[in-house]
Amino acid sequence: MIRGKKKMSTALSAALIVSMLATGVIVAIQGTTTLEVAKSAGDKKVEVIK
């Protein structure tokens, strides 16, 4: 019984780490796209001012 529980906790911690990594990647991708959108919006504003 004890061995089975240890395997479960190991699997759970591994799943947690994987999900955290995935969340970090998604946040990073969203952050870069948001930055790019802001940059392109800024460029458009500059063109309008010109």
C-alpha cells in the first residue's frame, strides 16, 4: 500500500510540474503576441501622425 501511494504522489508532482511548465509557455506566448500587437498598433499611430 505504501509503495503505491508513493508512486501516486510522484505522478501527481510530475503532472503539477508539467502543467506549470505548460502554463508558463502559454503565458510567454501570449505576452509576446500582446507585445507585437502593441508594437504594430504603435507603428500605425506613428504612420497616422506622419
